[in-house]
Amino acid sequence: MGATVTTENITSTTWGGGNEPMGGSYGKLMMWFFIVSDALTFSGFLAAYGFSRFKFIDNWPIADEVFTHFPFMHGVEAPMYYVALMTFILIFSSVTMVLAVDAGHHMKQKKVAFYMLLTIVGGLIFVGSQAWEWKNFIHGEYGAVETKGGSIIQFVDKGGKRVALESFAVKLPGQREALTRGKGKWFMEDEETIPTYSVAEVQAGYKAHPELLIRTEKIYRETVEDKANPKLQSGLNHNKHREILNRTESDILVANAFTVVEGANLKHNEYGSKLFADFFFFITGFHGFHVFSGVIINFIIFLNVVLGTYEKRRTYEMVEKVGLYWHFVDLVWVFVFTFFYLV
């Protein structure tokens, strides 16, 4: 039973322990509790990412050089275009969810079902796009070499343009093959996948192409002096430069090569710091799990809408509750997008 508090100018009703504190149902309140706790979890992950990035800022991968792929446009560099499209699709799905909730308030079953279906399609496109992006990130595009000191070195021409390993590495006879059951040989379960080329093959190809140079992980911010420095070549991001060594300096690093790196995983990353790959897989994967879970929940609610469950109850509050979750997932992606791709 509510208690009434009255002053000269203000009359308000406080919550007396009923089923709907502050006018909100138990289900909505629990959803808000979940959203707040999940927001704290994502905040911790992004804070850890930010700390690591600024600690290793000199060799952190440049997003414009990593996320350059676009479906059905192989070989065409489109930095960040597809990521921007993914973001637009997810945000648009949040708009359709708003329309579904509004239609529910007006008890319009067909409109609720239509907008819920659009939301589900948007979520599926986003999850599929994220899986496609992971595939490209894991496989890589150019390849690189990791030195004995753990540094990543990339190959470029005299103009500073990246050169893929396959364009100059040579095949040498007698190189070790991957040990698999299919070849009838003993093999180690924890053995890493053998790259396409060995260190010796890359070194031999490098020696046969005197025009090749080495680009290191080290990043410079553009200054007036940098524009006149031939050792600093701009990449796709015009505010940052990676150091390009002369041929003599390049020879030293190539001779110190330890392993060939193709793409990225939890141990190696051809684009730079391996921590970037670790955080990328974990945070985007965690968010992708949320989106996929949201798609499943939205589909269940969509079926209930089609079957008329909420029409019989005379309330579409369940649509509103899953809408809160979906908006939260979209908002989290805005922060992930900002941290990983824009900053």
C-alpha cells in the first residue's frame, strides 16, 4: 500500500513494496539490472583494451590497414567501408525495434511482427558480417615475418606499398611438411599450422628482389619534419606512419627472422601487437554472442507475436523488454566500434 507524502507545493507517492516499483514491472526492472551489470562487464573489457593500447601505442595495428576488405570486391582496398556498413545495419535494426515497440503500444499485431522480422534480419546480417570479418582477419592478406625478438616486420616496395609474401617467396625443395594423420605420419596435437612459406623461402625470395624493403611496427605521428623524411611513408591513415628501413637495415632484420606469420590468432598477428588480436577476438566475440543471443530471443518473441500470444494478454510488454536488451547491444557496439576502429 503506497504512502502519500505531502508538502506545501509537492505531492508524491512512494513505493510501498508492491509488484511494480516506480511504475515499472518486475520483468522490466530485472532487465535493467541485467543491462547495468553487463554494461559494467563491457566497460572493464574496454578499459583493459584502452590501457594496453596506450601502453603499446608505438606498435599497435592501424585499423585502416587491417580492415580493408569488402565482400565481392577482392583486391580492392576499402578501409573501414564494410565495418561502417555493419554498424549502420545494426543501428537501423535498433530503429525497427523502436517501431515494433511503438506498434505494440497501439496493439497492432501485424506491424509488430513486421518490424520484429526486420530486426531479426538485421541482426543475422550483422552476425554473418562479423564472422566474415573474422575469417579475413584470421587468414590475413599479405603475410609478415616475426623476428627472434618478437617484432613483426612487413615487406614493402620502394614506394612504401605492402607486398604479399606470395609475390616474391620461392619454393625450396626439402621443406618440412605439416604432420597429419591423412599422410600416415605421427604428429603432435598442439603443433601449430605450418604457414605457406618457410623462413628460408621468404629469405631467399627477399634476396632475389633487391627492390624490397622492410616496414617495422613502429608508428610515427605526422609532423612537419616527418613530411620531409623519406624513411617515413604514409599508409592508408594519413596521420600515422610506419618506419621503413633502408636495404642494409632490412637485411639485418630479415636475417634475424624466426617464423612466418599469416593472418592473426592468439599467438601471432601479422598486423602488429598480438594483444590487439587477443582483445579483438575476445571483445568482438563476446559482443557477437550477445547479438546472436538477441536474435534467438527476438525470434521466439516474433513467433509469439505471430501466434497472437500477446494479443490475448492485451499487452506487448515482452517486446518492450527484449527491445531494451537489443538497444543495449547496439549501444555497446558503438563503443566497440569507436575503440577498435576509429580511435
